[in-house]
Amino acid sequence: MGAIARRTTLSAAVFGAGSAVLAGCGTPLDPRGDEGGDGEISLTVATNAVSGGKNADEADWIEDWVIPRFVKEQRAKGVRVRVEFVPSGVDDEQYKTKLALDLKAQAGPDIMSLDGIWVGEFAQARYIEPLFDVAGATAERWEGWRQISKQVRSLARFEGKLYGIPAGTDARVLFYYKPLFRKAGLPGDWQPRSWQDVLDAARKLKRLDGVTPLQINAGTPMGEATTMQGVLPLLAGAGGHVNKGERWYGDTAELRAVLGFYRDVYGKGLGDPKLQQEAKGRDKSFEQFAAGKLGVLAEGDYFWRDVLAPKTGTSPMKTRDNDVGYALFPARARGEGTGGRDFVSLSGGAVHVLNPHTRHPKQAFELLAALHSAPALRARLGDRAQITERDDVNDEVLDKDPMLRFAADKALPVTTFRPGLAAYPEISLALQEATAQVVSGKDPKQAAAVYRKELEEVLGGSDHIVG
């Protein structure tokens, strides 16, 4: 299969699943049956979360806040409903495979959480259907749509149709350490206008002893972080795309420009190539930044709210709010980003979808809407600030945090999303490998040519490749 280790696609995982895989999934939930007595409606909701384990806050919020209130509200309308939360705390690929197997059997939960990049894959397999086809007018009239921007809604959209409701989102920016900038004679309100501006700042930071000027994720140990924090924002900044529909871009001038930027960083001593080859390299970059040894780091807003958070972060910074700056990803040059933009970003997130075989589409959508109501999101956040899918909630909570307000107001309007197609995970891996080759010294043109060959292996030929 070539130089990179292949991941299991949805079709292979489901249609080629043996008894061992099926046995590990338990008994599928049937959304068409299992009704309670006295006309009671039974609904199930599943996410990859479990109380006391993975994404515990999400599991506790659904079980302790959303479900009791939904049941009470339905009872007030004369509807008897029983809702069960189906927890999981497994690897994302295991969770994905289990859902696919259940849906293939026309079973599974009434509501489920999918990674945004799975939506197209599940839609192409006909495991999920457009939301309005499943829930009808009830879904179309939902008041919450007015609070979810067109840009954020695109996370749940495939081939022009909406398949669910986005469950929050995020944005990629450039973080920089202000004390190092002051020492290097750089501005405290830095906003680069081009890739050259970024490289020029890195060269000034290089003059400081014991400082790594710039970290742009690269290589396969960084995994999807390489693609999301590095390749795709840079590709958007060069005016390029990873795909257009089911046609994928190969050895293009834009990709060679991206790989050339990696060469300028890691081939000229502006970044640490060893970090890109270590399993814990990304975590080490977090630690170096927090310790004041890294000048510029390309990351998602997760880095600010979960890594550097002064009290709860994994690499806490008591001086975060004063010492950490943030800037938009610049296009390669003014107007060269996708759509003629000067700045770009990349976003991800989950999507809540309905099982197309649910026996109670109206109540299932009402539960889905309850998960995305303003009171529910405020209850989940508590005192925390985080970008949600709803503008009205963001207006309330993001003023607590200028960085997240910046990400929502400045980065989201220029953001893009990863393609939700079955081939994407393998293509992402091939992009990661291309950056690894450049970091290890290969010419960007050669790395781009190798990537083109990898595309042929992934796609089974060149019919769907441009460039």
C-alpha cells in the first residue's frame, strides 16, 4: 500500500467486518421498537462520552441536565417519553465503526454524535439522510437556525444538504509569546500580512539564545494536527484546495508552495525538526511555549482554553492573559487566500444527527433541538468560555475571554472545513508524510510528486486527481 500505513475506511470497516468486530459492538439498539408501556415513547442518544471517563463533562451534562428537563417539558405537553443516554469511552475509530454497523442494520440510537469529517462518508453510504428529510417541517421551523451562522452550518452540510446540527466549533490561529517578541524587537500587537512576515519574525527570534522561533506541525507523529494546524491553513493561504467535490488536487503549485514554506522553516533553522519526529512532539511544543522557549505556535483555540489555562491547563500559564498574543493566519500574500482573502483559518467540530430509521422523528428532533438550546449550552459551559454553534450564546460567554472572542469574530468568518469524504483520512496521512519528507530534507517538488503517487494508491487511479 505504499510508504504510509493505511487506515480503515468506513466501507472496509463495515462491509468487511468479521464476527470479532461485530461481537465487540454489543446488541444494536433498534430505534423502531423498544417502546415503554402506556404509550410511552422511547428515545436514545449516543456520543463518545462516558461519566468518569472520556468526555465526562458531556456525558454528565446530557444525563443530568438535558434529559431530565426534556422529559419534564414533554410531560407538560402530554407526551410520555423515556430517554436513555448510551455512553461510549472508546477510540474514535471504534465508535465510528460501531455506529456504522448499527446503522447498516437499520438500528442504532435515535440521535448520535459524529465527527464533522464523517458526515459525507456516512451520507454517501446512505447510513444517514438529510435532516429535513428525516424530521420534516419540525426541523425546518426550528428557531435555533437563526443563531447558527451559514459558515458554522457548513460543518454539517454535504453536497448542499444539511445532515444535522453542528455541536460547537473552533478556529486555528498563530499564538506568539510576547516577552520573546519584546526581546527580539517585534511588536506586541503582531499581525503578519504574509508568509514572509512570519518568516521574518522567526529570523529575529532566532537571535535569542535557547529559543525555537516557530512551530508548524509536521510529520506523521503529529497526526491530524499536522493537517489541521499546518497543511490545510497554509494551503488555503496559498489559494489552494485539497479537493473539489470528489476530485482531489495532487501535485499543484499551491501544494508545492506549502511544502516550500515547511522547507523555509525546518531547513533554515527556524523550527525544531526533531519535535516533528517524536510521538510526544506536540505536547513538548506546548511545554516549550508555556516555558517561554518557543516564539510562534500554530494551533487551535484549544491550546488557549485547555492547554495554557492558568488553573486547569495541562501546561498552565499564570501569565497567559498578559504574555500570550494571537494573530490570524495570513495568506501567502495579500489577496492570495481562498476566495481572495487576506487571512484564513481552519475549523472542526462534531455534528449531532438523527437516525433515519427513528420511529419518532418529531420527538427525536425535539430532543436534538434541546441539546442545542441556548439554556442547555449555557448550562454545559458554566463559568467556562468556549465557542459554541450559537451566536446568541457566544455573545454572552465569549466576552469573558478576549482570545475566544477574537477567534469567533475574526477567524470563523474566514475559516474552511475539512472534506467529509471517505478518502480523506488516508489523504490526510499522505499530506502528513509529504511534510515529513520535507522536514527530513527532501525537496518540496519531490515530496509533492510522491504525494501525487500516494493519491493514486488511495483513490485507485488518477481519474479523480487534478494536477
